[in-house]
Amino acid sequence: MARAPAARVASRGVTPTLRTERLLLEPYVPEDEEDFVALFQDTRVSRWMGDGPSSEAEDRALFGRVFSKVYAQDLFAVWAVRRDGRLVGHAEIKRTDTVDGHEIIYALAATVWGSGLGTELARAVVAHGFGTLGLDEVHATVAAANEASLTLLDRMGFAYVRDIEEDDGSTTRVLTLRR
């Protein structure tokens, strides 16, 4: 338990606290594990993340790596997304070779879908990329079937760049927003 505060302090350089009108984005704390796992175990959410749904054990291991690797080595920003003190989402911005640049990643609990929080969250992460990180462009990779996310990003001004054909036959869209 003594390592948890150190992990949180180490994460502050790369993962600052951000605030929007209704959301608080801040580094995870160890007490977030159950809510993190619940978010990632909800297949309505996880079907759009990474390679899709994972086992509970894999999601717990991922949560552990947020502290043992990402925060400990100041690799990139990873946020717990809270509304009214409750964990309602997850967000990241990180360098990736898939787009040869920085990619935003965001997920919200299905219970808050349709409330405009996705746009609010994505705008905060993009603003961090343009402002704090000084980027000229940010990217998003989105499953072609994820119409809600594609619509959200289109409204924000993200432009279609190309498609990636995945090994399973699905298509991932690469989108870019320039400053």
C-alpha cells in the first residue's frame, strides 16, 4: 500500500488533473480498480476498445500496469474520468506508431451515453494535446462500426485519413484533427 501514493505522485508530471464543466480527469488511484474493471468488463464499452472485451484478470492486470509501468515511467497521460465523484470513464493521449503521432483514447460508461459527456471528454483530451503537449495534430483510431464515436469526432472537426484492415476482417478508421 505504501507504493500507491508514490505512483500517484509520479504520474502528475504526465497526467495532470483536468476539469471540464461536468467532468474531472485525474490520475487513477488504487481504490479505482473495481470501477475500472467494471467499466472495461461492460461489453457495450469494451467492444470498442483495443482488441475488444478481455477477461476480468486481463483488465485487472491492465489496471496494475497503469501504476507499475505507465505512471511509474511517466510514459503518457492516463485519466480516471469522474462525474460528481463517480468514475464514469477512462481517457488517454499517447504516441502511437499506428498513426505516427499522438492518439486520443476515451471511453464512457454506458449509463452516461447520450448526455454530451463524450464530446466534453474528447475536447478536454484534445485541448491537453494542443496546449500542454504542444501538438499540431491529434489522431483517433475508431472501429468503422462505432458510429457514435465517428459522429462525435466528425462534429469536432476530425477528418478521415485512411482505413486499416484488421486481421479479423474489421475496419478501423484513422481520423486527424489539426490545430
